[in-house]
Amino acid sequence: MSRGVGRVVSLAFAAAVIVVWAFTLRPQALGGPAMFVAVRGSSMLPTYEHGDLVVVQSAAAYRVGEVVAYRVPAGHIGAGKIVIHRVIGGGATEGFTLQGDHNTAPDPWHPKRADMVGLARWRLPNAGRLIALVRQPVILAGLASAFVVTVFLARPPRPRSSNGRVRQRLVG
């Protein structure tokens, strides 16, 4: 394959990846349909485990049996917190009834359509734990330091003359 064809194929592949990302995985914060929710606790066992990362996408409607992420409605304890549970009843206007698969009772809240974050699409086992680890200040500082050291060491060496001195570049 010639360089030109290889370059075109590479650019086409990159464009395809960007288009797929834009329509499926682009975060809601960037105007996209997806949100990434780290599972905490055991309320969704065996479907989801503590530390899993679930990709949720906004949907036009939510039906009984689907796993969704929603924000605890305003005026309630935990308002704004994102919960991932299964729809067991209700609807968009009167509010949904939700319950964790491992819970014995439904949630005390009845979120409306505006409170719904999205429908669970994909599960990434333990990815939520990894994200929580990287968000710790000590780990974040270590990663930033490693990046700076890598950039510093990856710089090309300055040109030297035959006597070992760094050559000065003349500007003018």
C-alpha cells in the first residue's frame, strides 16, 4: 500500500471513530447522549457490582424492566445524586417507580422525565474503581509528574559542536 493510500485509510478510520464517538459516547456535558456512571454499593447485584462503570444514554422513553440512571429529585435528601436502578412501574408524568435488583423495597423517590439521565447500555467491569483511583490527589499528582518527566526526557537533544559545546543559533 502506498503512503498516500495509507494516509487516506488512516484519516477515514479516524473520521469514523470521531463520528461514532459523537453519536454514541460523547458525554452529555459536551452535548452528547452519554453519561458514565460509577456504581457504588450493592443495590444492583448481580446485574452491576460496586466499582463497575455503566455507560448510559438519554432515551425518548423509559419502560418497565429497563435499567436507568436518574437524579434524586429536588427537595429530597440526596437531591441531584445519580442513582442507577431498574424501572418497576410509573411513568414520565406521574413519576417512575424504581428499585435496585438487590433491594427489598422500591426507592422512596419518584423521578419524572426531567430527572432521568439515561438508559443503561454498556458495563465496564471495575472501570469505576480505576477512575476513582485516578481522581485521588496523590495519584493525580504522580501521573502529572510522570507526564512532565516524560515530556522533558523526550525532547530532542540540542545540537552540539565538535568540542562538546552547545551551538548557539544566530537569529537575524
